[in-house]
Amino acid sequence: MTGVPFVVVFILAVVVMIVMISKFKIHPFLSILLISTILGVIGGIPVTDIASVIGSGFSGTLVSLLFFGL
């Protein structure tokens, strides 16, 4: 999925994540993990690759915070 439909799904995913965190009091990490998994499936990432894609995203963010945030 690309283009405008994916942007609409992304905006909807952000809204759902905010509702999960604020209204249902789900831990933000779990909410982000669940939404990113669902968004990855909708975006066309193969189910077998989703864990590695999400893991590399989290590790890339952590590395940039640790080494470039100083």
C-alpha cells in the first residue's frame, strides 16, 4: 500500500495509539509495538520480517540517542 491510502491509515493508527494510551491506559511501549506491527502488516511487510524490521527500528533509535544525543 502506498500513497494517500497509506497516509490515511497512518493517521488513523496514530489516533488509535493515542486513544489506547490515554483512554485505556495501555503502556505506551505496548501500544507503539502493537500499532507498528499492525501498520507493518497493512503496509505490506511480510509477517516473517516484521519482528526484525521493528527491532532494527528500535535499535536504530536507541543507538542514535546514545551516541548522537550527547
